[in-house]
Amino acid sequence: MKVTDRLRFWFGPATRGDIDTPVVHKHDDFEQASEEDLGHFVVETDDQGHHYGIRKEDA
């Protein structure tokens, strides 16, 4: 018995939603706080294609 078979036995089959349904964002307090925190950064890309965040000067 494979690991996935054992997991399926204990937890049941994986539930799969409709892949065409859009993701619903709840915009709860945690998400709002995260957006505010991340709003203080700008994503920069160097000449090699690496991405990194830089704190905005006005923050």
C-alpha cells in the first residue's frame, strides 16, 4: 500500500472544487494589516532577474 493510499484510507479522497470558480478574498482584518505592512515596500529586480523588497523612502 502506497503512502497516498494510506492517507486516502484515513482521510478520505481529496476534495476538489470547481477550478473555474474565482478565488474569493475576504478582506478581513488580517489581510488588511498584511496589505498595509507590505505597502511600505517596493519590489525591485536586478539585472540578473532577482527580486527583492526595498522599504519606501516615505515609510
